[in-house]
Amino acid sequence: MLPFSTRAAYDLTFRDDSQDIHSIPIWSSRVPTRVKIFAWLLFQGRLNCKINLLHKHIVSDAVCPRCGFDGEDTSHIFLNCPLAQRIWLRLGFTPSGGIEDLWACPTPAATDHRVWNLVLLITLWKIWDSWNAMTFRQQDHYSITTLTNIVQDLMLWTHRMRKPEEKQAASSWRSYLSSRLHVPM
């Protein structure tokens, strides 16, 4: 029998045998740390949406400030709210399934899949930013504004990429997303 050690007890207590499928795409991405933390909270179901705030007794209802849907959770904010649906449509996507299925979403032919994780995280971040603007500042961001912000962040964060092929892939996405700014809705 081995002697007791606090290290062994800690490892046994906090060992996680299941690999979190969201960890690698989030923590290895080239987005700022605040976006990584946001994404990790989102994919862990810990983001402060209205349902979670209601459970914590911080808000008195779970009504979406954009569309009035009662039961605003992360799926509603990022996939089902009319604003989110317009953003995905403007991007040329029709997400199916839940938020966790977005990693496997097929990308448009004109884009490079190598930086999809980055584009996805920027998109989710900007949808969240738009939600916060409406919830806390009563500023209504339209889908075109959110898409413009996605393109701007992609341009800003391209410098975080080390490999020339990643920068080229980001450039293909910038071109694609910029072209989607002018798609009539």
C-alpha cells in the first residue's frame, strides 16, 4: 500500500476521465483570453443568460429583451432568437442542432476551414456583445452591424496568427464575410 499524499488525493478527486471536446478548439484558438473564457463558459452551460440569472435570483424573468421569448437560454441567444438567425443567414449558414454542433458546421466553399474555430468564436462573441448591448444599454444592434463587427475583429485578430497559411485563411474569410455585408435580406 502506498503512503497517503495530498497530491494523490487531489488528483483522484479532480481527475476528469472524459475529454472535454470543446477545450482544444477554444484554448488553442487565436482569440483574446476574454473570448476564450466566454466560449468556455458558453460551452459549459455556465454563461449568464436570463435562465441562469433567474436561477441565481438576479433577474425576475427570463424574457429575451430582443424578441420577448420567455425562457431565454444560450440556445435561444445564439441560435433561435430572430437576431441570431438573421446573423447566421447573412453569414450563409443554417445551424442545425445545438451550440455544440457548430464546430462541425460545413463552411462555405470560398473559405478555408483551418480558421473556422476562430471565425466561430468571433461570431459567437459578437452575438453575445450584441445581446449585452440590448440587455444592459438598450442599444439595438442589427445583423449588419454585428456582421461588420465580426469582420473588424477578424481583421484585428489576424495579427495573432503565426503561420502564413493561417493568415491567408483568415484573409479568405474576411473577403467572404465582407461580401456577405452586401447580400440583400
